[in-house]
Amino acid sequence: MIDLKEFSLQGYTVVKNILSSDEINILKDKLNLIQRIQINEFGKDNLEKINELGSIRCPLLYDDYFINLLKIPSIIEYIESILGNYYVLSLQNSIIVEPNKTHHQSFYHRDIIHQDFTSSKPLGVNVYFCLDDYSLSNGGTTFIPKSHLMEKFPKAYKEETLEAKAGDVIFFNSMIYHKAGSNSSNNSRYGINHMYVLPFIKQQINLPLALDGKYSNEPILNRILGYLSKEYNDVLDFRKTRYNKLIK
């Protein structure tokens, strides 16, 4: 069960035992494979130049198994309790923090980037699947509590590194300042980050275009993946879309 009061006040909360150990093992194996594919696609040196090593972008485009993470009933229920019934997936990324290396996300940032304002209700919520135990020693995510309520980065602050178990999910307001910690353990730390937003906020990757219609006929996924909130090509495209909805 999600603690909505803690989420609202602190900006984050942990929900226990969402993924099984078998699911975690499958996800990690698939992430390792996709990481190799993405390195081959763009080149390790090039990824390093743009600070992308340790990030796997949009694994659902490479393996349908990652679509399953969008359809977990309890997760959908919790997202709707925060954002309402109409939201889209802005991004799906995996973060791998290797031992004794500085990850490119090891600085304080908001996931709705470059914004200095607050809102009366959340604009986005991150759903972060922990595929390992998260702690201070292995670079668990560090937050500045209540910073989602602050317009700009605070001059003075306290920070908290969350502890969570493999299979837990961290829910956090997309406007909270957070960072990846420093991994001083002997093993890489894996996680998968989803950011869901109100549909007027753009997706990181144009998923309807990238998926080329895939899942568009599935009632839940067509909305979450952005098929119902995509930009239109012209006036005729806009009106045809509205007409097709009317006659269904």
C-alpha cells in the first residue's frame, strides 16, 4: 500500500514487494543484453562523450517484457491516486551504477528538467523499480526532502538516502531534487525508472512514432504510451482522429 501522506509531504515513499526474485533476475539479464545492443548502436566512446554510459534508454522498444511493468494493477492504482485517470509515460530508463565509478546522474536534479516553480498538484510521478537492495553503500538514490515544494534549489538542505529492498518500488514526485549515490560496494546497482506525467508534458522519446502503432489497440496501453495525446500532423489529421473516436 502506498503512503500518500508521506509522498505528498516528503516527496517520496517506498512500496514493498512489487517484483519477485524471478522477475528481477529476468529483468537484469535482459537489461545487460539491451545495454550491449545500445553500446553497439552508438559506440561506447560516443556514449561516454555524452554522459550516457550506465543508462539504458527505453528498454520497452527492445524487449516486450518491459511492457509488463506498465500493466501492474497495484502500480496503476497508485499512479491514478496521484495523477488521476489520464496520464502518459514520459520515459522508461534503466540506471546501472557500477562500483567505484561516478554515475552521470550523481548530481542533484529534477526529472522534469530546467523548471523552477511549484504546482498545487503533482505534474509527474516517478515509479522506480529497485532490482537490488538500495543503501548508502551501493549508491542508493538520495533525496532532498520536501524540495518538490520549493521553486529553486535550496541554499541549505538536509538529504536522505533511501533504503529499499530488491523488488521494492520508490514513488517520488518528479519535481523533487534527487541524485544517484556513490557505489562503494563490489557489485553494480540496477534500477528501472518510469516517469508518468500529465499529458501536456512531452515524452522523452516519441513512443507512438517509435512503436509504429504497436499496442495502440490495447485500451490501457494506448493511453499510457501516448497514442491518445500525440501531436497532430495537420488540421485534417486532428479532425479525422476525433471523428474516428466518435464512430467507434
